[in-house]
Amino acid sequence: MSPTFKAWLKKCKGQVWHLQSKSPDSYAVWHEGSPDSAADAGVHCIRCISDKYLRSRRNAARFPVFPIVFIGNVFMSLHANEISPEEIRKLSEEFETRPLTDILRWVWDRFGTRAAVGTSFQGAGLVMIHHAVKAGIPLPVFTLDTQLLFPETYELKRRLENFFELKIEGLLPDQTPEEQAADMGPELWNKHPDTCCTMRKVIPLQRKLETLAVWITGLRRQQSDTRQKTRILEMYHFDVLRDQYILKLNPMAPWSRDAVWAYIHEHGIPYNPLHDRGFRSIGCWPCTRPSGDGENERAGRWTGFDKSECGIHTFLGESI
Ligand code: SF4
């Protein structure tokens, strides 16, 4: 963030400004009826504001002029000069032997609410949230609500919110399953699961990551062949056009399945009852079946397709 823009933001704090959509990617800004130029702030910065406050371009089109209030830290996304690849490599190695709470404390101290935990309520995510809550680290938590989750998963979300006393944000796709069926044909997951996952998981996640600097995941190396090389801290050039980066923090990477479940049972953390019925990795109901002991943990996902990832951990490409 440039010093000029920092000063501009400070000046704006607490004020009501108006934002007018000029095109899907540009906005005019003025304050209390006196048109002001956004030129000092720079178009890129205005886009960042729009990401946080407009949420979607569809909203921008529907409400072309509306007030916004600057509440302080509107800059959530990561810029390359905030952390170097060398520091990332060093931290990643260091984190291999640091307690989980220390890693979560580091991310909170450095990034605050610009970091958030993404969870699908598998074991590792629950362990992470428990460590954070126990240590008083108020990291925000979100989940991808594809609207095709098992009833047990929705019930678990409610139980976890009570247990941890926190709100878990559900990220919804643009279309309901019914709208998707009308648009793309029935049961898209049976014909084109990659497209279905892109619509219901990847795009909502992409939108969320635009507002974050750090995405904290429950990835574990032991889960599948594709996850074996997961590093604890990784950086991705998330949006090349806007030169926006994202850090991916995978503090559970070294954990084994046994260690995760021992922790869950020891601390009485609510978990998905489907785990007790042979489901070892749980996603949407149309694409998940129980898996056997001889199979890898994610073998029960997308049976019949050459697919082991929904895309949320692969769309970012190679880490830097
Ligand atoms: S897991 Fe299946 S139902 Fe869920 S988004 Fe992917 S293809 Fe669609």
C-alpha cells in the first residue's frame, strides 16, 4: 500500500463516502456530495475497496450508487512486498517443529482477521479450531456450503458453532442446485463433476480469497498422493491481473490421521457421525461413499471418475 493511499485511508476513517460503479472494474468515489477524484488513491486501490464492499459485480450493477463507511483496515489481500519467498521458506521449515498453537498465534499476530480458517469439518480442521479457541485466538472460520452437503454435516456445523461459541460463515454458490439443474441439466455432478465443483466450490472460494491475505487449511500430507508435498506455509500468485497474492497456511500438514482422531476424542470435540459409518473423507452427498481400510482416505470421493480433488487446492497452480 502506498504511503499516499495509507494517508488517504486514515483521513477517510469513519466517514461516509459514495461509490459509483462506472464499469465492472472501475468506480468513482466522492465524499458528502462533493465529487472527489479517486485518482490519488489509484484504480487498483479502488478495486480493493470494491471487492470488500460490493462483494459481487452483480450487486454493483444493481445498486450503482451507494454509501460506504471506512472502518479502518479495508486492505485484506496480500501484496508481494509483505513477505518474501525466503521468509516463507524459513518459516515453513521452522513450523515443522513448532506447536500448532504457536503457528496459529503467529498468523493472528501478523495478519489478524486478514487470515481465516477454511474447513469442511474433517478432523484436522476441528483440531485447528479447538487449538485457536483454547488459546483465545479469534481467527474467523468459513466453510464452503455447496447446498449439497449431508444433513449430518449441516447439523454438525450447528453443533460446532455452539461448542466453540463462534459463527462459521457459509460461502454459497451463485446458483441453487435447482437453478444449476435448469441451466446445466440435472445432476451435473454425474456428468461433469469438475464443472460442478468449480461452480459450487472453487468460485465461492475464489471470491473469499480476494478478501484475505492468508487461507488456513486442514490439509494433511497423509491424506493422498496429491497432498504428500504440502508445505506448512506456501504463497501463490492468486490474481495476476491485480498482482494479488495469497498465503496458504497448512499447519496440520505433518499430522497423522491417528493423531487427529486421538485429539478429537480426548477433547470431546463434536464430529460428523458419518465418520463412524465408514466415511473417512466427507464432501457433498452425491459424490461421497464410505471407504475401506486398504484405500487412501479420499478414495470415497467421486467414485467412477478420475478425480481426487475438487479443485480448491489445485486452482491456485504452483506455489512460489
Ligand atoms: S463434490 Fe460433487 S456435488 Fe459437490 S460440488 Fe463437486 S461435483 Fe458437485
